[in-house]
Amino acid sequence: MKPATPSRSGRGREPVKNFHLPLPERVYEALRHQASLVRKPATVVAREAIEVWLQEQERAVVREAIAAYAVQHAGSSVDLDPALERAALEAWRAKKPPR
């Protein structure tokens, strides 16, 4: 087994796997251009973009799960605590500026 190699994303030493990714020429050229603008290797820019996309996908899964839970439990006893809702409305009314 290969030893861990330094991560270029700043997270210390992580195992790294290679991934061959053929790109359409226009995407390849755009990646190279953007990499030159930020003065980073194209592989680093591509890795960072993939990491951001994966994080967005994970957040989307969580958002969808929360939304599904909210729809499933709307109007049930776990929807809102009536006392907490009253307290929030009272606090909101107390802070509301007079007309």
C-alpha cells in the first residue's frame, strides 16, 4: 500500500487517488485559463471545484430530508410547540415598532 501523500487542499496528509477525466476541449481550455488567472495548477482548481460541488450535493440531500420531514409532520404534535410559538409571537409583537 502506498503511503499517504500531502494534500494540496491544506488538510494535512490524506491518501490520494488518481482519476482520469477526459474533458471536452472547450472545458479543458477554460479550466487551464482559470487556473492561470488564479496561478494554481489546473488539477488543483479542478479538485477544489469538485470538492465544492460534492459539498453542495451533500447540503442538498440534507435540505431535501428536512423539507420531507417538515411536510410529513406538518400539523402534527412535532410540528410546533404551541407554548414556544406563543412566546415567539409575543416577543415579535413586543419588538414590532408602532405604526
